[in-house]
Amino acid sequence: MSGALKPILIAAGLVVLLMIAGEMVSPGFASPEQILRLSIVAALLGIVAAGQNLVILGGREGIDLSVGGVISLAALVAGNVMSGSDAGLFPAILACIAVGSLIGLLNGLGVTLLRIPPLVMTLGMLGVVQGLLVVARNGIPSGRAAPMLSDFVSQPQWLGLPGILWLWLLIGLAMAGLLNRTVFGQRIFSIGANEGAARLAGVPTRVTRTLLYVLSGVFSAIAGLCILGYSGSSFANVGGQYMLASIIAVVLGGTPLSGGRGGYTGTMIGALLLVVLQGLLTTLSIDESGRQIIFGSALIVLLLFYGRSSGLRG
């Protein structure tokens, strides 16, 4: 079994085992309706993790800690542009992409031109965005999703599946094509494996790395738009839970934190694994503090296992 395939199969096997365990504990946990609900939530996480995946693949300790802030800001902007009207949906999409691109560009320029460590740069950007959110609404829910957006995320669109799942599948195919079939994808792996050698080979390392952060911002903004459609309205720190979860999904999918190897297929399964685990803990009627303790402990065990079997840091 190849090293790249092993983490994907392990994660997929764990998803199946958790679904079986959930069905045994609470009949109906593995019902088609519940699987559909879990898949929608996993898609929201998976879209965020797509951008995180690209940044981590680029190496040099690249991690985007600002994704939660981008999600929250994009949801706020989209909600206010739409104000519950389908007529505002297209302008809201453009506004979200602009917001995500701008924040991603600032992150990328800070990392590449100013040589600020990625953790410091993106964490600082998160603080800036959170400050803007406080100023903009002072914690009060603001804006409403267009009915068309809510239907796209939650209601069957084609073959009985919501549009968000088809969007996630499209992103998965696009990511596979980008990483495996394009020059840009080859550059991502090359700078992740050895940035110095890639530079000597003529790879525009600064431009490539900056684009990774821009894409991360765009994916986070798209996720923010979809989360708005799922919840119906925007509220403070709606994206906060996705920062750590997106990183863990990438790692569980077999991409080491050192970058240079990995892919998005495993990240998609990693996102589903996280959501199923959270769903199982919720089904057991464990209070929030207990769920957090069990969830964190389970993740530590999983990550230790992954680290010993495939090397999370390369």
C-alpha cells in the first residue's frame, strides 16, 4: 500500500466504524437523512480545508489561522448585501470573493515580501478581522441569507442532493486537476518539498506562495457564504470553529504539516471523519465540556497514530 493512499483508507475506515457505532448506540444515526445532514456540515468544513490544504502543501510551516475571521467577515458582508433578497445573491458572491482575495493577498504579501512567519502573519490578520467585526456589528446578528442560497445549501437540487454537495464535489475535482495536471500544481509541490531548489529551477516561489494564501482566502469566503445559507443569518464569530478543524482535516487526510506531499481527496474524508465524530458525541447526549474533552482526546490519539504511521511533519 502506498504511503499516500494509507491515510485515506484509514480515515475512510474510521468513518465507517463510527457510523456503525453510532447506529448501534442510537438507531437512525446511519439513516440516509442523517448521513445527508452530516455530509452538508462536512462540505462546509471541506471547502474551508481546501484552501488550508493548499497553504500547508506549500510548506515553510504554512498554516492559515485567519480562515475563521474570513468566514465570519464574508458571512457578514454577504448577509448585508443580500438582506434576504435573491436579487442580491450575485453581488454578494462577488463581494465575498473580493473580501477573501484581499485578506489572502495581504497574508501572502506579509509572508513572502515582509518575511513574517505564517503563523504570526495570519494570526495577526485574524485579530484585525475580528476587530473589524466587532466595530461593524458589536456582536449583534446582521443580515439574512437569500432564499435561493438557503435552498442551495440545504434543499435537494439534483438527484436528491443539495447543491452544496455538488459544489464540494466540483471543488474536489478542481483541486485534483490543479494539483496533478497543472504547472501551478507542480510548483506547489516543489516549493513545499524544497523551496530553495525550486527557486534555482526557475519557479516563482513568492508569487506561487502568495497565490496559495489568496486561494485560501477565497475558499474561506465561499465557505462563509455557504454557512450563511445554512444558518440563515450571520452572527459573531461564526467561523471560529473552522480554524483548528480545517487544519486537522488536512492532517487526517494524509498531508504532513511540512508540506510537499499530500492531496485533497484525503482532506475531504478527513473533514467527514471530524463531523461524524462530533455528531456521534452529540448523539450520546454528552454536555459541551464533556464533548470537547472526548473530542480533543480522540484527536490526539488519532494524530499520534498518524504521526507514527506516516509522519505528520514529513
